[in-house]
Amino acid sequence: MTAPATVGGARVAPRPVPQYSMLGIRVGAYDIPRLNACIGDAIASGSRIVIANHNLHSLYLCARDGDLRAFHATADVTHADGMSVILLGRMLGVPLSRANRVTYNDWIGPLMTDAARHGWRVFSLGGAPGVFEAAAAKLRAAHPGLILDGAHGYFDATPGSAETATVLGRIAAFRPNVLLVGMGMPRQEHWVRANRDALTANATLMAGAAMDYVAGVVPTPPRGASSFGLEWLWRLAAEPGRLWRRYLIEPWYVMGLVLAAWLRRRPGGDA
């Protein structure tokens, strides 16, 4: 996916976004302006795209979950949502920079700013009952004119279930340009893959706990932690019962994958 550009109000050929492969996954050198531009381009052209992301957790899951790998293989845009992806990529010769790390804590504000400015209709799916309402009140106050609706993610997400049909109907009735699906990885990806043909939004985003952070349900890591790649430590301290395995066990598995890939890149390796 490429970002559109204009000169003097006229559309010109977009500059391609570099795409890289590592550990069996694909990731592009996107930043926030380029991601917003991808959304704007999809809306302007009337097309439908899926925007996915990768972090250390997804690298672990993709190595073990064929359905998740299939979802990422068909995503139109994939960006880095963790400094671990940037750092591990550098070890494997992938030239991503800190600017290419886009987390929803940083992105949600600029995304809602553009949505309010351009009249994009936004629907948020996910979180516990009450979370969307709390987050929506803050977002509407910060972004006057924002067209926003949503629903919680506590429903039967089984393909073909009556509750999924109801959710799909509600989304279609709202006619969103942007759909934020925040039901946790890999549940959100599995649900989008199973229902992609029925999703009507121009851009469907894997938003994780974005609304939980906006609502204040989950403490937001300080920006200093993000700058030094230490958000994981903050999150582990905030939710040790839920995240201990993700941050203390899974990285070792991923490092094994990185080491194997690095050895294959060496002269005499299997390539």
C-alpha cells in the first residue's frame, strides 16, 4: 500500500512504502502520516483495506497459529507496533527505524483528528461493556465533530453465530469509513478474517486495547518508556497476571527464531 500525495491540490503518483520480510512475516516502513494517508486513499477510492500490525506477541503467535499467518498474508497494510520488531529486524538486516514504530497510544489522537477533519465515520468494536462509552466521551470532547459509534467485544465471535450476525448488521447500518477492532490478538484477527467479506468499512484496523487506554481502564505507559523501548516493563507491572507469559516466556521462543534466521544469513548458511 502506498501513501497518496498532492501538489497544488492535484494528486500525484504516491511514493511506494518499502516492504520487508522477516521471520515469515511482512512489515512496511509506515509512520502515522502514511497510515492515515492509506486510510484516506481507501475512502477516496471507495475500496476496502485491512491494516494489521506486528509486535513481539504476534511474532510468537504467527509461528504457531496458521490462521493468524493467513490473516497477515492477506492484510493490505502491515506496520510495526512494537520496538521489539524494529530491534529484531535490525539484527536481520531490516532497516526499520524508530519512526516506523506506530502504537495506538500514539496513533489514536492523529487518527481521530483526521477523522473529525474529513468527516470519516468511525466504529469501534471491542472492550468490556462500558469501555467504549467512556472512551467515546473523551474522544468526542477532544475532537469536535467526530462521528463515532461502537459496541463491546463480549459476544460470541464464532463464525456464523447469531451474535456475530447482529454485530455485523450494526456495523453495516452505521456505514463506517474506519472500523477499529479491539478484541485482543489473535481473536480480533481471526474474527476479521472470518468476516472480511461482510465488513463494510473502507479501512479495518486491528486496534487491540486502544479504547481501554483512552477510557483509562488500563494505565497508559509514560512516553519516556516508549522512547526507550520499555513499555513492556510498564505493562507487565500493571497487569502481571495477564501478561507475565507474554513478556517473560514468549521472547525466548522468538529469540530462538531470530538466532536461526541470523545463522541462515551467515556465509555458508542455508539462506
